[in-house]
Amino acid sequence: VVGIFVYAAWYWMLEDSTSLASFTIGNVAANILMVNAVVPSAQNTIVPGGWSISCIALFSFLFPFFLSASGQVRFKALFVTSAIGLAISAIGYWFLEWSRQYSYCSFFNQFIVFVMGAMYFVARPRKLLKMNAWSAFCVFAGLLAMAVFCVMIDRSNSILYRHVLVAAAFCFMLLLLERWHRLIPRWLEWIGRHSYEIFILHFIAIWAMARIIIPV
């Protein structure tokens, strides 16, 4: 919410009329309510990167509905919802002319990432912690290589599925970080604990300064 005012002031100082034009009542309201990940015009136009916070907020709101009375995760329902979301993204991208940015970053497309995170949380104490560190590294490297390969051979359409490979790779990377946590420097741990603040700051630095340095 603070970012909305910060970026509005920044664009005003830069006299960036194109960016200021996106500050409509509807777009600003969508960002404040954190539903901009399902609104194409508001998804990434007010606060750069704000779509990811919207995805987190929407999943956090919906996740309790996928729990049973005993607290067990209903993974079948989560996967059905993910399949529907991916289908919506594919139809929107191929037939409704959704932009690459919105097709990739929309909540419909990113829902499966959170599902995989939930799977990791459940599987970690039961099975994954028993995995050999080098086996985990091989799986991580293989998934990451597959993601890179998919981008290289299918750059346009890979936005609809490459995030699934990257999310899976990161699950195994988390295992490695747990095993090798003593090798992680403290400054990097600090960044991890304060990632949302740095997330906002680095977007201001990168996006705003790039507009000054690089002619558009």
C-alpha cells in the first residue's frame, strides 16, 4: 500500500505520464485489496512486482477451504483447481490474447506453485528428509536444467509451465540449504528474513532507475 504512493510520487517527479495513466480508481483499489493478480490492467502496473504479493494473499485466503475438518490438506481439490487455473491461462494466452506478462504472473497460472509448496511442507518430514543430499542436488540440478531447456526451445509457450519446474527445483534446493546451512553467510540469512522489504527496495532501484538510464 505504501508502494502505491511511493511509485505515484516517483512517476510524477519523472513526468512519466504513461505510468501515471494506470493509476485509475479501479487499478488502485485492486492493489489495495490485493486482487490485482486477477485483474489484467492492475496486475503489474501500479507497483512493479505487486502481482506476487497478490498471489500470496489470494492463496492464503483460499487455502483454509482446502483443509478437511481434521486439518488434512485436500490435495486432490488443490490439483483440480490448479488444472483449471492452468487451462484458463492457456486459453487466455492462446485465444484471448492475454499478454505474456499477465499469462505468466496471473493467479490462475501461479496457483500450482503454492500447491507444490504445500506438498513440500507435508512430504518433507515424512520422506524428503531421508533423501541423500547428493540425490537431492541431482534432482534440483535436473529440474532446473529442464526449465532452462524449455525456455530455450519453447520461449513463448514455456510461460505456461516453466514455473512448475522451477518451483519443484526450489523444493529440493530448500532441502540442500537445510543440510548445508552452515555454509550460508549471515548476511544472506538476513536478506531471507527481510525479503519483502528488500523486494520493494530493489524494484524501486531497478525499475525506476532504469527508466532514467535507459531510453524507452
